[in-house]
Amino acid sequence: MFNISYLDNNNDKQLVWQSSWGLSTRSIGAMIMVHSDDMGLVLPPKVAHTQVVIIAIEKVNEDEQNAVII
């Protein structure tokens, strides 16, 4: 891609093997930046087919434990 080359043991010009992870890691980072807020990551339905909402309920005493329906 960048036409990077070197001279081998026989002084022949050889092209190097190259790979790029830029698109995959950058696209994941962009998705996280676009689909997150101060409360965390919210992925679009095409990426996360199952939606999960976690609600923390603090139970202080026995009466409140009986009042919470799960």
C-alpha cells in the first residue's frame, strides 16, 4: 500500500508484507463515541439485537423487600 521495500540477502528489492487494522478499530471507536452518553454505551438494534436495562434497587428494610416485585 505504501510501497515500502527493503534489500534482502541477495541485494534484491523486496516489498514488505503489510496489514492495516485501522478501519476495524477506528470504526469500533467511532461507534462507541456516537452511541454512548454519560450513563454508558447504547448500541443500535442492528448491532445489539437484545436490549437489556439494569435497574439497581436498594432494599433498606423487610417491608421494602416485600414491596419490590421482580
